[in-house]
Amino acid sequence: MGESIIADKSFQFAKSIVYLYIKLTNQNKEYIISKQVLRSGTSIGANIKEALRGQSQRDFLAKMYISMKETDETEYWIKLLTDTGFVDEEEGNKLLSDCQEISKILNAIIKTTKGNMNTK
């Protein structure tokens, strides 16, 4: 993508989630939770992409908040898939670590943006 660190990281994460979905549906025949993690995990980057093209700081902030909520949901599904044995612990921990890193970056972006809005 080449636009920003968060856009690049969220895109790479979305690719990992797509590969996870393919694996879960093909190998494990798991269709319910895998669809949930696919939806939330790919939504993170889509909302970041929209935020970067936001019409205002408020629009930008709103989309970043949505992305943050999607990271929380994705984290939940990854933990559930790992704890129930659909995803091995090593893969689950890697996905969880990537998701939490994105969440931390989003949190910093949100705090900075809110701070900048309050000083104007």
C-alpha cells in the first residue's frame, strides 16, 4: 500500500486473516467463527484506508475508532479459535501479537488526533 505504517500493517494482517480463513474452512470445515474473524480482521484495514481519505478530522477519528473496535473483536475470535484448538498456539500467538500491535498503533493515533483537535 505504501501510504502509512498502519495501513501497511493492517493490510498484511488482513492477508494473514484471509489465509487463516481458507485454512479453517478447507482443513477444519469450520465456517461460523472463521467467517467472523474474516469479517472483523479484514475490516480493520478497510476502515483505516477510509480514514486516510477522510473528509475531516472527525471523519478520520470516527473511522479509526471503528478500526480499534474491530481489532478488539478480532482479538476475541483469535483467542477463541486458539483456545478451542482450531488454531495452533504458535499461529494464534503470532496473529494475536500482530493484532495487538495494530491496536496499540491505533490507540496512539487516536490519542494524538484527539489532542490535536483539542488544541485548535
